[in-house]
Amino acid sequence: MTPTEEYDYIVVGAGSAGCVLANRLSADASKSVLLLEAGPEDSSMWMKIPAGTTKVFGPSAVNWGYFTEPEPHLKDRKIYWPRGRTLGGSSSINGMVYLRGHPEDYDQWERLGNPGWGWKDVIPHFKRSEDQERGESALHGVGGGLSVTDLSIDDKAGRLFIEAAQNAGLPLRKDFNDGVQEGVGRAQVTVKDGRRSSTSVAFLHPVRGRRNLRIEVNALAERILFEGRRATGIRYTQGGIQKIAKARLEVVLAGGVINSPQLLMLSGVGPAGHLQEMGIDVVLNLPGVGQNLQDHLYVYYVAKCEKEISLNHQLSGPNLYLHAMRYFVNRSGYLNIGVVQATAFPRVTPDANRPNVEISFRPMSLNISKKGTIALDKFPGINASCSLLRPKARGQIRLASSNPRDYPLIQANYLNNTEDLHVMREGLRWIRKTFETEPLSQFITAEHAPGNAVQSDSEWEGFIRDAAQSVYHPVGTCAMGIDSMAVVDHELRVRGIDGLRVVDASVMPRITSSNTNAPTIMIGEKGADMIRAAARK
């Protein structure tokens, strides 16, 4: 007999939004909360160390390790998509960069039929999460769970890049999150005392002792249960045992851009024709489920350089052990380094009215294999990646089968239009120009990738299609709005279904113009407020 339990709220997915939800909903001692996570505890040492990101980047027990289907505009390459499968979700394996995006991102959400999601409306929710090292201000908060701090390592190469970018015309920015994005500087990170501040560390672990909060790991949600068109619970499997949890008030999906639409479709909510093809009974024809997929795409620019400004040799061989010892003794050394040491937001096309690429600079150079492994180059090198901020490309998530354990099919449709390709090309040219600008140029010995042979538009295009990778910022597959393809309304309620919400990055109708972790945490905060308000009514 299948065991059955009952709670007020069931939250599916303990990721960037799910941990926030579990914290805020369980703050009401009169309400019981069940948090289901498909992966294990976030106990790996590499999740705690800032430089440990490379160790959890590949497919593993804590990383879903997805791949797209062959991308037709990237020479039919399958693109690697790491996604966290552990407490904290992708915040436990990401690059820890804290960026909110541009105010216009949120004002556009509001214009698309989502009142209460403009820039001025979301600032209080960003502030609530934040424990800002620089102190409280009109735009920043202190006392929240999420540590937001300055970089602890002031590397020489990063300083040179920032000076070169200023000499190339960008203003110096002290804070990329104050509503004025264009410029160059050091972005802040979610790190505290030399350790990653994931959402599990920030929001979940401090409240694990609450009697009304139950956390179940290694628990794979298989189906949403319905009575008519009301969600009443979740069927999940844990340790080979199938279990049922009932929700008195609401079921909240926080599995992310892949798993939330997958679970909706497995449960009969989605495009009717596709569900019927999979042999799934249709509960509600909701054609937008799995559609509107957007992601940031990036390409590396790599330069060989003087050894004194590259960390390749410091993070490999005997030096790596030296820095590991320093880290474990007093949290010093280069294991404190994040994946980005300087950031720039330029406008790279004449028609742009705000930055249209994000440039991420690193004082080392990396090789990322097609299988998702990372290795440092043998030569002294540095790199900068160009990320397309507001892609026109739209993809989709589809089921491979009706089996919850089968990975869904991901088609991002990267670079399926000339505008995306044009902006990416000009962004890479901006990097080349900046690397050729003093004082950084004095330390560059050769351009490694793409190399000086790449000059014409068509040569850049070939390089981009060969080298482009995901920035791992997928959003949009359960978009909020009022059009025929919207999945949730502005209060994140699934349209046509009672007692069911989606609260994660999949609800973004348009991708934010920066890294997506901070906006996803904000969505968790705002979603929790909406859920609690509904319960009070």
C-alpha cells in the first residue's frame, strides 16, 4: 500500500527558489510544509569552496548533467546544460555571481500583463534576501540570509582588464545592481567567509529544526495529483518506495526551467497533442508549457599572456596543493577565487539603448569539453567570454516519454536568427579591441582563440558556431502573462488549475539581462508572499 501523508504546502524542488519558499512558508508555525528534492544533501566539500565549482560542473549525483538535442545553428552540436540536483539546486554549483539585471527587464515583464513585477516592485524582495557586505541602502538590504560580498582576491589581470575597458570607453561601475548597468568593474558574489552562500546555506539549513518543515531528499516527484482541476498532492518515489503526499492548501513547483514543465506535462497539463503522443491523459490543454525557452549563449575569447598575470599555473600541479593547504588552514589563497573576476556591460551595436552583452573576465584560461569536463590550459592564459543578454532565439522542452526518469528533450534553437549572431560577433570584437588596449595589451603575447586569422564577418560566424556554449541561464518555460501561451498568471498560479503554482526561473516571460540566480531568489521571495497572502484570505 502506498504511504500517504498530508501537509498544508508541498514544494517540489529545493533549488534557488524552493529553499526560499520552504523558509518563508514554514515561518508560519500553523502551516506544515513538505519540501521534496530529487537529489541528495549538499554535503560535498566542493560545493563549499568557491573554486570548487569546477569539481561539480560535470554530470554527477548532484548535477543533472543535461544536454540539448543537436543544435542546428551550432553545427548540430549537443550543448551541455549543468543543473543542480541537490539542496540549493543550481545555487550549489553555480559561479556565485550576484547580478539582478537591468530595470527595463522587469518593467517589460509588467508591460506583458504582470502587474507588480516592475523594477520598483521587485526591489523590496531583492533587499529582503540580502545581507549586503557594503551595508543597507535604498537598493540593498542587510540581515537577509543571502551573503552578498565583494571579491576577496584583487588579481592583477582583472585590474588590467578594468583599466583597458575604461580606456576603451566604458565607465567604472562600483555597483551593477543599482539600476545603472553600463560599465566595467568587479561584480559581487554570494560568498561568506570563504564559503559559498547557496540558497540551502542561506535559507534552508538555518530552519531545519522547525517542526512544521519536513525535507525529503532523493525524492523524485513523478506526478501531480488532481481532483478535477484542483491540485491535491504529489506522487513521488524515494528509496524505491512510491509515496503520496497530499496538500491541503497548495502544491508549488520550484523544480526549475526543465523539471517544472516536465512534471506538468507528465501530470497531464500541457500541449494536448504532445501529451496524447506520449500516452498521457490530458487534464488541461495548456499549450505554453515547455515553450518560450530562452538562454544566454556565450563564446570564449582566449589570449596567451605573461605568466605573472595568469593563474593557470597557480591552480594546477604542486601550486594547487599549496593553495588548498592555505584555504583549509585559514580560508586564504586562490581556492577563494570565483569563476569571474571582472565584468563589463557594453553596448556593442549602434542601435543599442542599453548594454546588449555581458563580458566576463577570468585570470585563467579553460577548456570545456563536449562532455562537460573542465581543464586549465597548459600555457599561461586569460580569457573573457561574451554573453548575449537578450536573445531573440526561442526553444522548447518536450517529453521523451511518459517515464519520469527519462530526461526531457531540450531544444534551445540558439542563433536561429541573424540579430543574435550579429550582436555576439560585435561583442567578441569588443573583447579583442579591449585586449589590444593598454595597459592589458602590454601583457598579451598572442591571441589564442579565435586567432588573428579570424577577421571577416563570415570568419567570426564560423568561429561562433563552432565554439558557442550555454551560460547555464535557461528561463521561461512556464511563462507568466496574459497571452494564449502564458502558463501562470501574475500571481504565479497555473492558469485553469486551482491550488497549483510555479515559482522558479521558468515563470520569467523574458530573460533578465544578467546572471539569473539573484532574480530567481527574488521570485521565490515574491512567490512566498503571494502564497501566504492567499492563505490569509
